[in-house]
Amino acid sequence: MPCKTDRRVLVSSFIVLFLFLASIFFTGFSCCLAAEMDKSLLHADISYFNKMLAQLDANSSQDENVLLQKGFLRKLIQLAASKPAAEIKLTNPSNEKEYLDLFKQYIYWSKSRIEGQKKIQKAQKNLQILKNQIESLAQSDPSLLSLELQYVFYKKGIDFYQANLSVLDKAIRNTPKILAAAISKVKFESAKISQSLQKTDMALKKLDAAIQTREIEMERLSLLEKADKVRQLQREIEDLEKQRHKLLLDKLGLLFLKFSAELSKKDKEVFKTGSQMVEVASHLDHGTIISKDVAELVDTMDSFVLGKIRTFHGQTLQELKILLYKVFRIIHTPIFNINGTSINILKLTMALVVLILGFFLANLYKKNISRISLAGRTLTPATRTLLANLGYYAMVILGFLASLKVVGIDLSSLALVAGALTVGIGFGLQNIVSNLVSGIILMFERSVKIGDYIEFNEHLRGRVVDLRMRSMTINTNANIDVIVPNQDFIQNRVVNWTMNDLIRRFDIPFGVAYGTDPQKVIDAVLKAVNQCDYPELYDSARRKANVVMVGMGDSSLDFTLRVWISGTAIMRPNQTKSKFLLLVHNALKENGIEIPFPQRDLHLRSVDEEIPLLIKKRASVKPKESGAAPFAENNDTISKPA
């Protein structure tokens, strides 16, 4: 068996090794057969592509791959024949029209650069996809040449776009300096520029209104499923959007003229106008990037004319104003609506401040009312807590209502909140609401107050130290704080030891042996009570200490000492009972009164016949000299003879 096992292991190892080597071989073989990009195509010129196209034209095959190759070769020849844009020659403008045209050309170049960059990004993604496809093909695949020609087309297209972008970048970099240098030579008609701006703004408002009107109409027609009219409105909106874009370009040009005029006069408003230019540029097509180019032009011209320090100072103030304006606009922008009332960040912030202020004032009131009452000693703890809690919750509720008023919510709409609260109560807030209502009842009913010593059940007894809207805190004599929900005090029986006064009767039970004179017991215990110097002992015409006989038990005559205790001693019942139990014990002992222990009578209904005979026999035997007790008086065990 071991030999067979070793052979199986050896054969399995050889099989695994063979499969591993085979996988390596086939992987290497496939890599060798995988296609690689023809590098010569990447460096080929127009003549090389013409030769390839001539060879393919000589082949009259209508194969799909051949047709694709011809198409890509024609595109490559056309691309190779086209030349990149020549360097843009910038001329110094001499009048307002040439000055404005150069600025518009700057915006056009910025837009063209964005489009060129997008084309390059798209071509680069296509190149990566084509590269993966080429590497996945075999060297003999008929579609390989088509993919390679397409790859070369995208690669040379990227080179072409980058050459054009370098020309645009240079023009965009040089234009701000030329415009800044021409400011002193150009005469600007400020009044005419302002009038044109006003007209443009009015036209933009009309266009915006017309677009909104058509959008509303289109929404109605969509619901009526009138597709033809909807398409017509869509075309109208597209035409209006084009007009709006043209007006925005015109407004941007007019703002630039205004900016240049203010810059020539070194007016402080130049920074505000520059910010307006950036804002308008952000609403154009590709506005995010165009606005950056406009901001760069404005900064360059400011620095060229005003100097860097003054430009920085002016820009800082203007940016601060713009920032404040943006913040003001943001905080006033509606976030949501409640019953037609717009809620914004400012209202929410003010409401939060009012709510926090309400909580702060409520806590301040609660602390001060407690401090004042403690200093003056004019209020009981229960009254102090009642005033503190009522004032606290009243101020919190007023703060909440004031915060709703600040938000702008009509307080009559609180019916909605009440309805939602009712639904919440139905889904699981019953206990919370029950505790709140119970707390209010307890505060006004005052059946349980702060400082009262209560007995909640046989396991819980202690002094009330806090009464809140939801729960009550009981401090036991073991200094354990127990929090009990308010509804438990309403629903269950509660024993209040100190509800009306601090006087309570304690019953101390005790017993004496049979044969004792009961009057002697009563006189002895009462004498001891009257002579004791316990300060907590209360004695009045109606409430005096007395001893009563309550029964004749199995082993004793049962008595109860009834004493009245006043003050805080009633909150220590075990300690108080212990004092009087000791007093009773000492009084009985001094008067020779026996405190019994349990006694029982044993009656035998049947007994073994040999036991009486054995007892008699043992009784007839005389006691030994050692003084051993008779059988009847010792504790020897009686054993039955075997």
C-alpha cells in the first residue's frame, strides 16, 4: 500500500508539472504570435501613404478590411497635406472698434483652445482602446492593418491639434499685454458704452422672459401630448438661446470697453467691472474655462496699468465685496418651502440662534431661582423645584415658538405639527406623552413633592430629590438614585410618608413569656419611653406613646409599642425602630420580665412496646457515684435491642 500511494503522488506531481510547463509554453507562444504596432507607419509621410493607397487601388477587392484601409489612408493623406495654423500676428489696435475686435478674438481663441483640448482628450482615449485591440489580435489577422492605420490617424491628429494649440496659447498669452498697452491710445466713449449696456440688459431680460414663457407652454403641451407643437417650441427655445448667447457676448464686449475706460482713468470701479466680466463669461458655452481666461486677462491688464500692489489692494477689497454679496445671495436662496413659506439658510440660522438663546435663558433662570431661594430660605424645596421647572419649560416653549416665527412659519400651521405628533403618538410615543402629562399633573397636584419620603413598593423607598417632566428621581437610604417614569406614580399606589407633615407613628412589636403580668409590662415599657431623651420622640394631647396587648401567641404574650416620631428621623425607619427595640429590651430586662423563645408540646399517639419497659428498667437502677443524671434527664439515645 505505501508503494502504491507513493506512485500516485509521483504521477500527480508529474501531471501538475506538465500542465504548468504547457501553460507557460502556450502563453509564450501566444505572446510571440500577438500583433505588434508597425512603427514605420507612425513615422511615415504623405508619399508613403500615397504608395500604400496606390497598391490598394490596384487591388479591385471589395473586402471590408481593404475598403477601411483605403478610407484611413485617404484621411491620413489629407491630414498630412494640411498644415497647422500659422503663428497669429497681433497688431496694436488704434481705435475702439479694433480694440473690441481683438478682445472678441481673444474670447474666440479661448473657446477654440477648449474645443482643441477636448479633441485631444478624446483621441487619446481612442488610442488606448485601439492599442488594446491591436495587442489582442494575431499577427496574421486581416483586420490588423485597418486598426494600425486608424491608430496612426488618431496619433497624427493629436500632433496636429497640439501644434494648433501652441499657436493659440501664444496668442492668448500675448493679447492682454497688447490690450493693456493700447489703453492710453484708444478713446473710449463711456456714455455710449453705458447706454449700450442698458439696452443689452433689457434685451436679455426680454429673451429670458420669452424662454421661460415657452418652457411653461411646452410643459402644458407635453401633458396634452401635442408632440408637434412641443417640437416647434423646442426649436424656438433653441433659437432664443442662440440669440441670448450672442447678447451675452455683446454684453461681455461692452463690459470690457467699460473696464478699459475705467482702467485708463484708474477708477476704483474697475475691479467691480472686472468681476462682472468674469461673471458674464461664466454663462457662455464652456463658461468655466473661458471665465478663467477672462479673469487672467483682467488681472494682467490691472497689474500692467495700476501696478501689482494697487491691483492686489483693489482686488482684495472687490473680492471681499463679491464674497459678501455671494454669501448674502446664498443665505437668501430658498432651500425648501413650508406651506408656501420659503425657508433659507439665514432664517434657519436665526431660528437656531433664537432657540439656543431660549435654552440659555431657561437654564440661567433655573439656576438663579434655585440660588435665590436657597439664599433667602423663603421657599420650600418643592416650591422651588416647581417654579424652576415651570419657568424652564415655559421659556423653552416660548423660544421654540419664537424660532418658528423667525423662520416665517405661521403659528396657526402648527396644526400640521400637532397632526404629525398625533400620528407619532399612535406609532410608539404613547409612553413619552404619558410621562409628560403625568409630570405636569404631579407638578400641579403636588401629591408627591421634592423632599417627600415615599414608599413606591416593598423594594423601593426613599426621598424624592428631583421631579422632571418625564421622570422622578428617588434617592434611597443606601444613596442609590432610582429614576422612575412619572406615569408609574399616576397609575400605581404610592405611600407618601411626609405628604402633609413630618410626623409618623412607628409600631414596635415585642413579646413576653406566659405568666407575666401584662400591666407590669405596659408600665415598664411606658416608663422607659417617658424617661428616654430621644429628641425625635413626639408627644402631644392627641398623639402619645402607648403600649397595647395585641394577642396571645403560641409562645408569648404579644404587645406593640406605638410611638410618634417627628423630623427627619422618620426617613430612617430601620434606625428608629432599632432604638426603640433596644429601649424595650433594656426595660424588660431591668424589670425581670422574661422574653420567651418558641415552645412546643409533643403528643405521642403510638410508641414501641419495648421502650416503656426499657425506661422503667433504667429508672430502677441507682445513679452512679460519678453523679450521672437519671435517664429521664440526660440526652442518651435509646436504642432498640437487636
